[in-house]
Amino acid sequence: MAHSIAQALQQNFLGNSPTWYKQTIIAFLVLNPILATYSPFLAGWALVIEFIFTLAMALKCYPLQPGGLLAIEAIVIGLATPSMVFHEAEVNFPVIMLLMFMVAGIYFLREMLLYTFTKILLGVRSKVLLSLLFSLTAAVLSAFLDALTVTAVIIAVATGFFGVYHKVASGKKLDLDHDPTTDAEVAELHREDLEQFRAFLRSLMMHGAVGTALGGVATLVGEPQNLLIGEIMGWNFAEFFTRMAHVSMPVLAVGLVTCMVLELTRSFGYGAQLAPKVREVLEEYDHEMTARRTKNQSMAIVVQAIVAAILVIVLGAHLAEPGVVGLLVIVLATAFNGVTEEHRIGRAFEEALPFTSLLVVFFAIVAVIANQGLFTPVIDWVLTYEGKTQEALFYMANGVLSMISDNVFVATVYITEVQGHFLDGTITRDQFDALAIAINTGTNIPSVATPNGQAAFLFLLTSALAPLIRLSYGRMVWMALPYTITMATAGLLALIYL
């Protein structure tokens, strides 16, 4: 009996994950209390590395469960407290609301988005031009909206493209509410075309995701930490843009050039073209949908376009928090398109809520970082330097730490620490301004290296789209590598010499 129970527990633990993965998580859970006995500081760093491991293995097991177990253990062994976790979640409540409501809001705009981007995809035959368009559009939208919102849009678009190809090519009627990964006939599709289409979508998604970082660094509303830094420094929208422009604009130019070079050289997983058979399927779908579109369906697209325009205006003018605007989008898009059944509305939240839960678990890890002072030695070391050297070191230290943890947290820690030194009179206002620029650019630009660095990248990695297009943690890091090198270098040089 006892053996049967033990066997059942072993089988149920982390579900269908590989045995080696389960054993690794158990080893982590055993190791942490032992390390905490000797050095909570080392145990904290071990926890950070272990959590990154769960993110890297996201396609083996969704990180919520193993990461959540690590977070629970961290609290039990005293590396953080429940109140600290709540505090981190409270500070990041706008991000939580954004995920809960904005992503769901984008769900109700998907027909309009699919219609618009299908026209773009079929109208622009040059992959280089299409990639530049995706990256630049994401950058501009992120500068006035929010990187997570823009990422939700491009995820919806790519999922729509994949669904169209899969459903139409397999002779089935397209149903955007249906999960294409569950169909057995996917194996019957032409394997070479399918893999090429996946590579095509992967490259577009990565160009778009990097674009959100290119635009997000430039303005007050581009990233959550930008708003925090702007409030502390007393910078309005125009002044924030001006202060950052000598770094953000050269980085934008370098990022777009990198995009073009990657497509032309077909390196680092880029350069895949839209196969003729896939283009034919998409064109046939577009013609068929145009011919069969009813007045009600056309009006639904018009309504969604109007709601999208309202979304851009309200977020661009920063009239309300993005999460509140997301709720506005849900109400308007459903009310005027006749979506009034609870179960139809509930589908919109299926994509975002698992990631929202994972993000709160991540805040528990952030609480450990803060409570154990894992970044304090780095901060103290950097502050021993002066002038441009200090700015450069702040930029690099922020970048490296953002790759490991989260750029919002790193920026919060650093700007608060620097503000304390300014209030104590140990640094001048000019130094304070210069370091604020280094902190903002350092947390926004090099952090594209890993999905840990930016919530938008992590959202993409853990989305339902990632397994469809075979976008793993390692592949994302590899595809982001050239961008990381060129953009981080350009940002550092601009910070020093401009």
C-alpha cells in the first residue's frame, strides 16, 4: 500500500515532466535549506539560479509549479516573508492588472488584428522590409503604450497566422477559438513548409519583441520603471524623452540595422522566408474570408478598430493605468459585438492568468533578492567610482542584473539607492540626473538578453504560441544574442561619448 502511494506521488509530481527534471527540482528543494543554514546569502543566489532553470525548462514543465515550490520553500526557511511578497506584488499591481485585463482585451480585438496584419503580410513580400516594419511598429507602439500590451498584440497576430495555415491547409473550417495544437492532422501537413513557417513566425516575433525594448526605453510610459524614474526625477513626458534621446535614438538605429543584417545574412535563426505554399494558403483564406464576410462580421471588425483607436489614445495620453484601459476594452468590444455569455468572455482570460500567477511567484523571488541584499555588494562597488566611469558601470551592472532577475526590480533598487545618496548630499544633482539615465537605459537595453530581463519576453516564452513555433528559452537567448551585443554596446558608447 505504502509503495503504491509513493509510486502514485512520484508519477503525479510535476505531471508528465521528464524524470531527470523532477529529480533536479527535488534536489533543489533539499539543497536550499542546507545552504540557508550556513549562509542565507548563498541560498538566495542558489534560489535565483534555480528559478532561472525552471524558466529555461518552460517547455518541459510550466514554471509556475516548480518555481512556486521554490518560492514557498524560500518563505518557509526564512529567506523572505509573506508580507514581503505581498509588498512586491502591491508595488507591481499595475503590471498585474495589465496582464489580467489588457491581454484579455486584446483577445476581443483579434479578428481586426488578424485582418490588418494579414493584409500587411501578404502585401509586403520582402522579408527584410516586413521584419523592419514589425520591429519599428512595435517600437513606436511601445513608446506610447506598454511593451506587454504590444507583445500581446503580436502574439495574437502570430497565433492567428499559425491557426489560419494549420486549419485551412488541413481542410478544416477555421475556428479562432480552437487550439490548433490539439489536432492530430497537424502531422499530415507538409513538414518542410510547416517548419519553415514556424521559423518565419519565430523571427517576426523576436524582431517584434526586441522592438518593444527599443521603444520602451525612450519614453515615460514605455516601461513600468520609466514612470517610477520619471516621478522621482520630476521629468515629464517631453523631458524624459529628451534626457534619454542621446542613448535611445542611436540604439534604435542600431537595433533596426541589426534587424536588417540578420535577415540578409540569415544568421542566428533569422531569414526564413514565407514558403509559396503557405502564402497561397493565406491568400486563399483572405479571399475566401473577404467573399464570405457578412455585414455583422464587417461591423465587428469596424467596432474592434474603433476600440483599438480608443485604446491607443487613452494609453498614449496616459489617462488611466493600462489595466483599467484593458477592462475598458473588454467592456466596449464585447458590448458592441454581442459577446454577452460568461463562458465566451472567460476564454479571454485563459492565456493571461497562468502567466499572472507565475509573475507573482517571481515577485517572491524578488522579495528574496531584496531581503537578502543580493545586489547590495554590486551597488556599493559601483558607487566607489566617479564620472563617466561610474555611469558606465551603473549601465553594465544594471544590464547584467536585469538579465538575471527583472529590469523593473533592478531599476527600483538602484534609483532608490541613488536617490538616498542624493538626499544625503553625497552626489550632486547633475550626477543624480546622469545616473538616472544610466539606470533607465541599463535596465531596458541589455535586458533583452534573456526572458528573465523583461516581462514582455517572459510573457512570450510562456505563451501558448511559444510551443507552436518552437520558441524555447535557449532559442530565444540565441536569437536575442546579436541584438544584445549590438544594442548594449551602442547604448554604452552613447552614454560615454554623447
